[in-house]
Amino acid sequence: MKKITMAAIGAFATVSALAAAVSEISVDMRLDESDYVAGERVRAVVTVKNMSPDRISVGFPSSRDRLFVEVYRAHNMSELTRMRDIPFVAKFRLDSNEGQKLETFLADHFALGECCRYLARPVLVHNSTRYEGQYRAFDVVPGMELGGALQIFDPKCADGLSREFRLVHWTRKGSEHLFVTAEDKGSKSGKWITHDIGSIMRITKPTISILPTGEVVVIHRTNPDQFIRSEFWSLPNALELRTRQLVQDPETAGQTSIQNLYDSSGGVKPVDRPWWKFW
């Protein structure tokens, strides 16, 4: 009886020691939103806490520790394959009793174009032991379409490449937001990029225009008195939001810019002539 008791105590002590060791290092992840329009980068912040006596080192040439994120489709728990072998986070070191918050973008590593629910969890591997965070759920949605346009590139610059733009709206943080999605057609990469360009009032339909020089201009109403003019540079190998500016009326925005330029130059001085001469 004594031997059994001592064995049980020893086993309990071993389990307790393992549990304590596991609790000394923790990893967690928080998402900015609970749902994303297809094509968004899906920003997350990973938190690592090191209460062990060891040093954690990730991303350096001599480092053996690793930090990554696993993503699964929620309906069947099938794991997504990484698109490319690039680091999830910037390199870092943590001594004992230190912590770190690190930014990552899940869509830079996984193809999240399918509209469904996903589960993601961070994993830290230290001394061949996995430390797993909790699953975080998020949905990828198509959004509600409001309009669109198609950009066809010169075959001399990009053979067979076209870019389909869509304007969609979705609720975010309690208000309606307008998103610009751009999906490449006829390319091997199938690049898909989505930008949140702010809150929208749908009493006025947003517009999108593609200029021959590659500028893409979106104008939408953000409140009863103002519109936002967003300008993108759309080239075969790049799509970048360049400017966002408030305008009072999109139809007179160009005239206002000309008037401001006229006023800043001092205007045109009137000809000094007698009142009875008209020419």
C-alpha cells in the first residue's frame, strides 16, 4: 500500500511539474475584427510571455525557436497550407520575465479568399515543446456589392492581365463601411486586395473611375455634408492607396481646386479704364 501511495504521489508531482512548466511560457493572439471582407489582410496581434528561466529567440540565424500561426476551416477543421515560407512576425528575443506583442497579417500567409468561418491559433516552439494559444474565430464575407469597374492593362506591359474592382459595403464597429476590392484576372498569382476606405452614407451611390494613366478614383458620401475622394495607383505589379481627401461636392471639386489655385496666384488684376469704356 505504501509503494502504491508513493508511486501515485510521484506521478502527481510529475504532472504538476509539467503543468507548471507549460504555464511558464504562454502565447495568445487577438484579431482586430470578427469578420473581414474577402481580400483584407486580417491583422492580428500575437502576445508572447516568458516566465521561464530560459531565453526565447525567434528569427535570428542561430535561433531554434519558432513562432507561427495555424489556420483551419471551421466546418471540417481542415488545415490551410501556407502560400509562402516567410516569417509570421519580426524577429525578437525574450529573457526571463519579459513579454512582447507582435503584429502579423494572416492573409499574407494563407489563401483566405473562400467565404466561410476560420479558426486560427498561434504556436510557439521552444526546446522542441509546443506552446499553443487559444483558437480565435473569424469570418470572411463577400460584402454587399454597390458597383465596380474593370481595368485592362496594355498587353505590352502585362500580357492578359486585367483587374476587377468592386465596391462593397459591410458593417464595422457599428457603422456601414465602404470597401474597394481588386482581384487580378489572367495572372498566376490571382492577387486579391481589399481596402477599407471608411464609413459611408448610402443615400448617394459611390462612384469609381479608372483613368488611362492608371489612377483609380473612388468618391463616396461619408456624412450629410461631405464626400471622400480616394485615389489609388493601379499598376500591373502594384495597387496602392495614395490620397484620401474630404470634398464638399464631388461635381464641383474640380472647379474648387481651380478657384483655389487662382486665388493663391493673386488672380488677374482688372484693367484700369474709365467707366464709360467697355472694351
